[in-house]
Amino acid sequence: MSAGEVTPELVMELLRPNEVALSPDGSRIVFAVSASFREQGKPIETRLWVGDVGGELRPGEAGALPRFSPDGSRLAFASDRGHEGRLSLRVDDRELGEIPGSVEDIHWSPDGARLLVLAADLGADRAGAQSATKIQEAGAEQQDPKVLRPALFWRRLWLVDAATGDTRDVTPEGVNVFEVGWTGGKAVAVCTDEPSESAWYDAWVGLIDLDAPAVERVHTPKWQLQAPRISPGGQVAFVEGFSSDRGTLAGTVNVLGRGPIAPELHATWIEFADEDTLWVAGYRGAGTFAGRLSLDGSYEELAGGELTLGPRYSPGLAVSADGSRAAATCESADEAAEVVLWEDGKRRTLTNLNAEVAPRLANIDWRAYRWSSYDGLEIEGLLALPRGDVNGPRPLVVLVHGGPTGAWSWMFAPAPGLVQLLASEGYATLLPNVRGSVGWGPEFAEANLGDMGGGDFQDILTGIDALVRDGIVDDRRVAITGGSYGGFMACWAVTQTDRFAAAIPEAVVTDWVSFHSTTNIGQFDRLYLQADPYDAQGDYTRRSPVYHAGKSRTPTLILHGEDDLCTPLSQAVEFYKALVEAGCETELVVYPREGHGWTEREHQIDSWNRTRDWLARHL
């Protein structure tokens, strides 16, 4: 079946497998499968598929975070059945424990007698990569009036008896836990002294005695932390790296007492295989990798290349206890996401979730595209051309990723599906991995520190120059779009140059001064700008698009979610009004009930229709 007309309705038929778990003996598998959209006022539907690795896999209960018990006989997971919006702990067919918050992680004790559960208080913030909205239970009484006060909503640890459901809070006083690892004794965690999203940027590694409960601060990092792990023998490992967003970190594997291991691996996820070895996954260029890392630094690859392994933003694996089998979601530019098993060095695809819809979306010729930036630094991006279109030069849309800690990797439908929709209208799309992106090592990831909108913006302009020089792109018909940091870059672009015929910034930052005072991640701008937010002559004003909006002439369509806590709606309103005063053609579209991006079905359709019409009118 060949690709025909691509519509947002067709893109939304894609299913998104994630969160894979294998039973310890490797015989059974469970994974979550999510829809690409949600209906108004409802969460995205996610169901657990479960079965024997060699048998039929079928959808079961709605749920997430699947975890097999150590003997493989029981399955723990999180579900909002009966209380929409709040995830509770379920084991097999019943809700277990008395956890007042929403479950975010689950660990079994080695004997299967207890579970350690990480849960966020209702009212806590989700990370930007998870919509940047409040965690709320549907139908629950809302605060009226709304009161803002520091340290109201925490992330806590709960110990649950697997037989009786008896539950106790084992969080040390005054400690917020963002991530946890546990193998039955002490737990290791990414901890903060207060619970805000902004506090995550100053997190530390804590070793928690659950019986006391008490915490020992065992590592204070230079940068940010992810994937804390502890072996049965008590060894502590974690990933440390420079990062813009919780849940998207890529950095270097560290083992407490040993220091960094294999810094050439840009890791996102680790797990102890034994006392001498870690499983590891991460980014390599625009691709990903997974394999086994010895504590002496030697590495053996299991899988890798021009593909994306594991969850979006954070590649990872599920591995059997003896390491003979591993599983993960896997996709590439030509293959939609499916669940894949590795055994005896061979790869086998276990699912065909997207077998029918994927061929109908195969309308792109993908290629890696490289160029030298203004200072000689080599930049790599992904270039998507309409399949079979040999005519040129073409109109171009530059799609800037968020973060900026992030990367465009080899995926079937990035952004999600926007590139296929653009190709169906005849546009080429450049997805640039500018300086600051992950996958090219720590130095490259840190290269826009204190220089947002500087070298990284020049990377984009020189990429366009190269495409024009190569006869691929029409210099007069270039647009720029992107969300979050990509939204900032699109706004910044129209205040710095008239090169773009149109701009469509989404989930924007336009005024770093007001952003610092209104966002839930105020430490982010301090980290990246390396400046004082209250210095009227400093980079907070110099690097803010709104202060330069008077120069803008590029037609600019701004799209924003009304409930976004990360990049508040006021950022979009400020820029919209500044562009109006400048006499620049502009329009602001606000999506109710949406956070950092939009997932409601009708909003996705509306967003594409407006994007298509704006581009058609100006390119």
C-alpha cells in the first residue's frame, strides 16, 4: 500500500507503544499502548498489553508503569480506574494500598513482599515533557480561592505490603523525591530540599533509610541528575548531565566511589545487570544505542544505529534477570513504533500495532544533512523531502526542537506527524540538531550555555544557506516553527532577521524577565542565560524577543495552550500585542484545557489546518 493523502485524522491513527517490562525469566512481556490523541476533557487512553513472548499479545486493562514481581507471578501497575486523573497502585486485579497522591514509579522488593511507590501529591506540577499541567483528580473539589504558597505539594515515597495493602509514608522529613531506585534495602533517589519543578535543577543524590526514615546526601552534582540505581550489594549509580527539562536528561554514567564511566556514551537510562555491569541506553548523534557497560568502562553493544529505542526523550530497555532477552519499543524513519525483542543477538518484532496505517504515512524521503556553521562547527540535521518529488528548489519549513536539551532522532512521525503533513503539501522540512542538542557529547550539549539565540540561531541560518546553495530550497520561501525552546527560537528569529516568509511559534518564551517570575521552572532561565533576571541591562532583556518586536515584519501565527505552567500563556500574549503595535501581521490561537502542547483531537486538527493555511498564504 502506497502513501496517499495524509491528514491529521490519519496521523492520529498511529498507536504509541511504550513502557515495556519483561518477567524476570523473560517468558512474559507487558507494555503500554497509548492513542495519539484524547477526547475533550479526557486523558489519553493507555492500555496494557500482556502475554507470552512467543504467543499472542492482547490489550487488557487501562494502565501504565507495568512491573512484574520478582517471581513473575504478579503484575503491579498504575491506573486511574475509578478516580480519573489520579493514578493508584494496582496489583493484578485489585487496587492496593492507601496512597493519597498519584503514582509515578513502582519497585518490588526482592522477595515480592513489599512495593516501594513514588507518588506526587495532588496539585503537584507535571514536567514540561509531560504537559506542564497540574495533577488533579477529576471531580475533586477545586481550591476556591486559589492560594499560592511555597512547598505545598510534594513527591513522596510509600511502602506498601503486597499482601495486606498496609501503607506507610517513608519519606524523610523535608525531602522531595523526583526519582528513586530500590532493591529491597536502602533506596537511592534524586532529591530536592523543596518540591517545586524549579528545584529539580539543584537536585542531589540521597541514600534513604526507609526504616528510620532518614536520608544521607551522598553526591552533589555540577549539573542535573537522572536514573538513580542501587545494586543488591549497595553500589550506587546515576546519570549526570547538563539538562533543560526533567525527564529528558542525557549525560555521563557515574558510580559512587568510582566517578564517571565511559563518558563517550551519552546515556539516558541505566540498570544494574550485576555487581560489575550496568545495562545502559542513550543517544548517539541522531540515533540511539543500548548495551552492557562494565564498571571498568568497557562496553558491549546490543542495539543501535539510525533508530529510536524506548520511550520518547529517554531511550531505555527492559531486560530479563539473566540478560538473555531484552525488549523495547523501536522505530526509525521508515518503520513506525513497534515492540521488539532481542535474543541471541537477533532482533524480532513482536507487534504489528501500526502495520495498516504506517504505509499510508510513508510519504517522505529522509536523509541526514550536515553543514558547517559560522564558526566551523559541524551541525547535523534531518532533512525530510516529499517522496518522489524531484522538482526543486522547494519551499522549506525549519522545525526547531524543544529543550534545548533534546534532539531530533530517527523516528517515523516526529513532532508528531507534522513532517508527514508538511510533505503532503509539498514542503521540505529541516529538523536541525543545533548546538545544545544531545547525542554529540557534553561539550556540544553545553555549547549554548549563556548564549541562547546566539550560536544556535546561527546554526539554523547557515543550514538554510547550505540548502539554498545545494539547490534544494528556495531562499524566498522559508518558514520557521517549533515548540517550547523551538517556540522561543521562532519568536527570536522574526525579531533578528527578515529572512523568513512566515513563522509559527508554539508554546513560546518571549520575555525572559516575566518568564522567570511566572514559570514553574525559574531555575531553567538562570541556568541557561547565566545572568541575573533583575539586571535591566543584562541578557534577560537583550535575549528577549518582545524587546525587539518593533523590528518584526514576518507574518507570525502564535499557538499556545491555556494551562501551560512551563511557558505561561502570558508569554504569547505579550509577544502578540508587541507585534500588533509593530504593525506586523500576527494572530494568537489559544487552546483551552491544554498545557505544554495540545493533545485533544479537535485541537490537533485545528492546529494543522491553521498551520497549512498560514504557510500557503505566505510561502
